[in-house]
Amino acid sequence: MRLWTIQTPDVADLLRSGKTYRTDPSKSAILEWGESFVEAYDWMAGKMAEHGIDRPDGAEYPVWAWYSYWGEGKPRKPDLRFAGLGPRGIEKALIEIEVDDSRVLLSDFVNWHQVLNGCFLNPARDQEEYDRIENEYYGTADPDLRRRMLYDSWDNIFNVDYYDGRNGFQNGEAVQAVLWEIQPEDVRSVRIFIAK
């Protein structure tokens, strides 16, 4: 599977030197954004295990990459002409990798934000279904059942088949990937750029 990850140039240097890259949580500002983010990243790590993607010794959090950068579910690398790929004016590295599918878990980037924010993800494709699901979830008084329903709703991010959302739930327009590590032999190309 062809993927693209955006990292700091030192990650590209590490891979060029023949060493494997794993996420270093101490360098991740995202994990400092609040408890819901830590919970979401822990949840994603657990989902990787459920999908048979074993965590190597010493790995804490997955490496994030793109499978389809706003490509309607088709493989598409990030467009470096646009903002949002890193803090403005900071040098970054776009690293193209090729990895075995068995090492990767794909999910919908837009709907991932429901997980990050601890929100219920309603997968309805029409108003009637949407109302029924919302009433079931918000009408539940039992906090344990509601929590289970919340976590179950998040599994909808793993549906990455493109659907335009004309009648509600949208998915597959931007598809992200997680994997535990990048090995030097995975690297196909590196492009250094300045984030806009």
C-alpha cells in the first residue's frame, strides 16, 4: 500500500541512516491538547490490535499517514500547495512509503474528529434513519449503555468507501492510515517543504 506521512526532516534523516521510526509521544503536541485526544489515540491503538496489527515492543502510539488526501477514496498524496500540513513557515518532510496492507489500519479523516472530540458518530444516510439513531442514543438514560453506544459509533470511521454525504453521513473523501513504525526499506521518496 502506498502512503504519505508528513514528519519533521529529522525523521527523514533517521530513516536514511537505516534506523526505524516510531512515534515519540514526548514530541507530539497533539497529545498535550487534552484528555480526549489521549483517549482517542489509545482507542485507535486498541483498534489496531483488534484488527490484528501487533504493537512492536517499545511502540506507544501509531505513526499517522495519508492514503487518500481529499481524493474521494482513491490514493492521492498531500498537495503541498495548500495549508494545514504543518505549522506555517516550518520545514517538514513528505515521506512516501510502500508497506504491506497487513501493517496498516485505514480510517476516515473527517469522521476521526468525532472520536477526537468524544462525540457520537451517526452513520445515517437519510433523515429518518438519522433521527431514529439520534433518538436511540440521546434517549438512553443508562450511562454505561450510552458509553458503549458512543464507542461502537466510532467504529464507523473504518468505513472508508467513498460516499458523498448527499443524504447525511459522509465518508471516504480523505482517508488516513496508522501503522506502528516506518522501516528504512519502506521509504520510496522524501520531499522537504515549507508548510503554508
